Amino acid sequence: MTRTDEELVARATAGDLESFNQLVARWERPIHALAYRTLGRDEDARDVVQEAFLRAYRGLRGFKGEAKFSSWLYRITLNLCRDWVRRERRAALVQPPEGTDAVDLADERAAPTESVEELVARREMSKAVSRAMAELPEEQRHAILLKEYHGLTFQEIADMLGCPLSTVKTRLYQGLSVLRRRLERQQAEEASLRRATWESSSS
Amino acid sequence: MCDERERLIGYVYDECDPDERQVIADHVASCETCQQEISGLRRVREDLLAWDVPEYESVWRPFVPPRAASWRDLPVWALAAAAVLLLLAGGAGGAVTYAMLPHRPVLTAAAAPRPAAVVPASDVVHSADLEALEARLTEKFQNEVDERVKLVAAHASAPAIEPASDVATSPEDLRRQVQALRVTLDRVSKAQDQLSKSVYADLMSFGETQRRIEQGNNYILTSLVRHAPADGSAGR
């Protein structure tokens, strides 16, 4: 029988450690994804995952169930990421994925039907998105992360970030518009670079 | 609409009420600028899907509920070290005792090799025997607890009064019902008390069993020391 988050939280609050372990197993991947996309470095994201769950466990009695457990965890994670960036006194890193070896690439294909060219294009896009996101103001970046990758509603994001619903929509719109312009510009630059390379090699 | 582009966000994420959605759809159908805006937002959302995260393996070390410490919790090396210490302590003790005893003259010619001490087979305790004993006692203990819980639960749930008259029609009825409720509560309280005592007694008995098993284990170690060959070839 699969228990809901709320049931597991109630049991964990009463001292059932196994229930808390189940909550961790259920939510550690999304929390890692959020931390990684916020900080840009896997190692730091893993540290944040551990710290977030320890902090959640310590604060379990203070969690009144007004928001979803996942929203509460996301807020803890974003706060930890913010502290981490301040502590390190630098902006979140943009770390391109390692390895351009053809064999590595073949292993990373999303589907067996994906060609190596498609995979390379996807990885290029992944890097471009990561770079463009890192340049956004924090509040726009958080709104986009929570909406796009974690499927929160506008209201949930507003409650979590402590701002009006209309502000969430504005941040999303502005953030997406900036991303769109940057990505289009990058794509145009890459296309012109490819064209120049092709022309120089054919002449 | 063209001046309030944020409204398009609700439309793009399909998170607006039906009326609002209809208004936006009607506008977009006739506004090329908003059509481009919406297709641009959808395109950037598709691009965002490309952002991968690295493979994740759990870093969480699950919480383990605390339990009573036992010699079984000790690692094998610690048990082995304890056995070696016992052997050494036994050997040292024996050497000291031997040194302090008055020595008899050594009989060489008549001294036939003494037979090695033979331990009756029935006196040797094997760890398998102890494990079987532990399993038997644990099962017995569990069965007894189950029986007692059932007994007490049945006792506590026995109704004290017939639920014939739900509503008291007179002060007499009311008094009688209150009295009956008191009796029931008293019974439940006694049953709970009995259950607590019984569980406590069983736990004590379980502790005693564990203590005996540990004694058995010590006995094995002592036997090893006592019957170890004098040439020091034990354990080879």
C-alpha cells in the first residue's frame, strides 16, 4: 500500500523513522534536480540534498501541512541554495556536462532512436539553457524552475515565494521572454558559425 | 491583451479559468503579434526540456530505529579479539598459578604420557544448539504474549451492560447507566494494567533468556581455553 506524503509525515512526526526514509526515497531526485539547476554543480547539489532532508526532519514538528510537503521541501532547498551561493560568495556555476567522446555520447541517448547528431544538438541546447538560466535574476529563475521542472501551480509558487499570484505570472513571462531572446540569438550565432566553417572548408 | 502579455502565461500553461481562456483564444485568433508571442513562449518551453541533470544515486543514509545493544552487534573482529584476549588471559593466569604452586619432583621414567582430557560429548555446547534454543524461546515468548494480548482484549471488550435502553428515561436509569459505565471503565483500566505487567514480565524473561545465551557463549569460550592442546596448535 502506498501512503500519501501527508500520512508519511504524520507517522514520521510520531517517531516512525522508516516513514521518513520513504519520504526521502520519494523526493530526493526532484530535490537534487532543483538544487543542481540552481547551483550548477552536482557535488554541491548532493550536499544540499542531504542538508535539506536533515533540516526537514528537524523541522517536521513545525510543518503544519498548510502547504504540500513537496512545496515545503522545495522552499527549504531553495533557501539552502541561496545560503550556499552567499557563503561561497559567487554566482551559481554553469558547468557544462563532461565528455564529448562518441561512445559516451552514444550511451547518453535519450532513446535508442536518437541519433548522435540529435544527441549533440540536445547537449548543446542543455548547455545553452543552463547558461541562459544562470544569467536570469534569482526570482525569475526560481519561478521558471518550479513551474517547468516541478509542475507547481501559479498559486503554489506564489505561496512558496511569498508573493502575489500576478507577480509569479509576471516573473514567468519576463524570464521566458529573456530566455527566448538569448536562445534565439545563440542559435543564430551558432548557425552563422557553421555556415562560415562550411564556406571556408568548401572554398 | 497586447498590452497585458502576462495574461498569455495562464493561457500557455493552461492555468486560467474557462472564461478567461475563451477571451484570450478569441483575441489570439485575430492578433498576429500575440500568435507569435505564444508560439515563441511554447518554443522556449520546449528548449527548456533539453536541460539535463546528472545521473543521481542516493546520498541519503537511511535512519535506523534504535534498538537495545547486544553482543551480537559487535563486529566479528571484536568477537575474535575478545576470544584471543580470553585465551591470553587464561594462559597468563595458568602460568602464574603454576609458578606459585609448590613443585613436585619430576618423574621421568614412570611418567607415561597422560591421555588428553576427554570431554563427554553431552557436555560440549555448540553454537548451533544455542541458536536453536534461542529460536525456541523466542517463539514461545511470542506465542505467550499473543495469547495474553488476546485474552486481555477479549476481557476488556466484554460489555458491562446490555445496551437495551439507549436513552435514560428516569434518574434511576441514568444512575444505573453511569454505574455500569464506571464498572466497564474500571474493568478496562484493570485489563490495561494487567497487560502492562504481563508484557513487562515477559520482557524481563526475554532479557533473562538473552543473559543465559550469553552465559552459554562464555561457556564455549571457556571450554575452548580449557581444552586447548598444550602444544599451542589450537585454531590451526
